[in-house]
Amino acid sequence: MSLAVNVTINAAPELINAINLLASSLGGIKVNGSAPMAPAMPMAPVTGNVVAAVPAPIAPGTPVAPMPLAPAPAAPAPVNPAPAVPTTTQAYTMDQLAVAATQLVDSGRREELVALLTAFGVQALTQLPKEQYGNFATYLRSLGVRI
């Protein structure tokens, strides 16, 4: 699929010559200075003073030096790898859980502790099965307790 783009520029012959030189260096496109074409979409009128820098005319056949390429971006600095995350389950003791649960009671959130114990099917922390210590600690952390 090819795409044709037509642009109409009403300009002096020197500017048309400069555009032709630029276009030919970009791929052999030829600009016709006498074929006006209706714009594809309406453009807002330009207000105020418009200043454009126009290079001096270049004679046909004058070699044009290629533009220098921008230097390649520097490689990003190496990122220190994240510390290894332990994959073993933390073993908690009844004393650690009791100290953590006390934080809730001391902050006036006793009802939340009672609701958590009820969710685990016990009425007191001492009734919590050891295999549930890790899950209980996780829920305490979700309530903002440091354990």
C-alpha cells in the first residue's frame, strides 16, 4: 500500500528549490511549485507575527552533507537485584502472637481481635491450633499490627 501526500506551498522559487533539495535527499520526492492543491483539512488562520528561518538558496547539484546522527542513548545503569525473598514459612510462637494481639487491645481495637479469633473458630488465643499461627499473624498484619 502506498501513501501519497500532497502539500501546497506558495513560496518564492528559491524556497521551492530548497524544498526540492531536501525532499530529494529524503527519497527522491519532487516538489512541483506550480500545482496548487486544496488542503485536506481546514487549518486555523495564523495570527500574529510569524518568523521563519529560511536558509540561503542552494544551487542545484550542490552536494549536501548528511546530518549527523544523534549519539545513542547511554545504557541504563545496572539495577541492583532485589534481595532474595525467603520462601520458607515464618514459624511464630504463642508469645509473639500474644504480644501482637496486645497491640490491638492497647489501641482500643479489642472488638477487632475478638472478631479475628471468632473467624479462626476459637474464643481465646490459647485455643488457636499451631498450624494456624502463620495465617493468624498475617491477618494481624493486615490490621496494622507489627509482628
